[in-house]
Amino acid sequence: MPLIEFRKVSKQFGRQVVLNRVDLQVREGESLVIIGASGSGKSVMLKHMVGLLQPDEGEVWFDGKRIDNLPERQLSKIREQFGFLFQMGALFDSMNVQDNIAFPLVQHTDKPKEEISRLAEEKLRMVGLPDVGKKMPAELSGGQRKRVALARAIALGPRIILYDEPTTGLDPIRSDVINELIIKLQRDLKVTSVIVTHDMHSAFKIADRIVMLSEGKLIADGTSQEIRDSQDPIVQRFVTGEASEQELAGLREKVSE
């Protein structure tokens, strides 16, 4: 049984069809990467997985239970099984690092203060930042803020971690640190990972499986090697980072004198 399943999921904003009868299964313990052009609906898929959006048509299932029709109170309990790493980290600027990581524990558990502090320190060690707990987010580099945000995402011991563009804004070396952390957390915590990214180097390194979204539909689904070898021209252009002739046509028109 898949941990997450989309059954003919459709979503439209105004006249824009973002998801068009999408079927998807995410197996427990795998690292699934979702690729696709900007605005293709990748982040919309993540929001459906955690119940932040409901489909116009179709069904979303988690751990054998349909969740898209649940009341907010029941959804809230299910969301506690998810960790979410937002694109820009989304740390609270008014809190120090340790309090940022402790926040979900304070909100969702009745653990004593001493245990919450111990858990926050443990999560910081897991992301390789044992000595920054008393610092404010503004004192950290971009890569450190992402790692702190990841420590907060795993604070409640989630079964699944959703990553929205985890390497955006980072240099190649800091990006690789995040890649290694994603691999480490999947291995050590036995979590399921779903990662939205444009970074193909990252995708090929961390993925057990890659799917590609284009014009509301999944047009590719396979291992890293299968995606590299795909003969679909849309997939190939995305993997190699090459624009189509149609996309370049306007740039090649001569300026009239």
C-alpha cells in the first residue's frame, strides 16, 4: 500500500489548469523527486499531500486513509506526521535557533521544557550545527538557515518530509550539504522524502525515483538513469537545460533598422 496516493487529482486556479487528473503513488521509505517548469504545479502537489489544498476533483490518500475530505481537526493530527522544509526556510526572526526548533514541540506536545530543549539540541546535532542554538536567524548564513529549518522540520519525528526547492539560493557546495542531509535523514530516520526541485544535479543525487510534471500531467516516472535516458523531448530539454526553438524564436528575430 502506498504511503501517499493521488487518484485522478485535478486542481484549477481561475482558468489555469494546474493538475489534470494526476495519478501518483509514493511508497514508504523512498525518496521521490518532482521536477517540472516553474508554475507547473509542483508545490501545489506538495500542498495537496499535507492537506493545505483540496482537489477540485479526485482523491488524496495518506497511509490508507482518504484525507482531502477530512475536517481541519483531523487533518491537523495527520500533519503532525509530516515535516515541511519551506523554500526560504521560514524561520521566526524574533526567536533564537533553539526556540525555532522547539516551536512545534511546544505547540503539539506536552513534553517538559527540559526534554524539549534536549530534543532541539539533538536535532541541531543531526544537521551538523550543534553550537548555534543561542544565535538569531539573522546571524546565520543562508545554508545554515536551511539546515536549522530542516532541524525544525524533523522535531516531531515525522514519517515523511516534504522539501520545497531545498537548494534554492545556495552555492553548489552548500547545496551539496543539503543533498547529503536529505540522504542522511532518509537513511537514519527511515523517513519518506518528497522533494520539489529545479536542480537536476541534486535530483539525480538524492532520488530513488523522479517524476516530471508538465501542463498538469505526469509525463515521466522512473529512476535517475531512466530519466536521463528518456527520449521525450520535454524531459530531455529540462534535464539538459536547453530551451526549445519555439522558446528562442523571439530572441532570434532581427531588430529592424
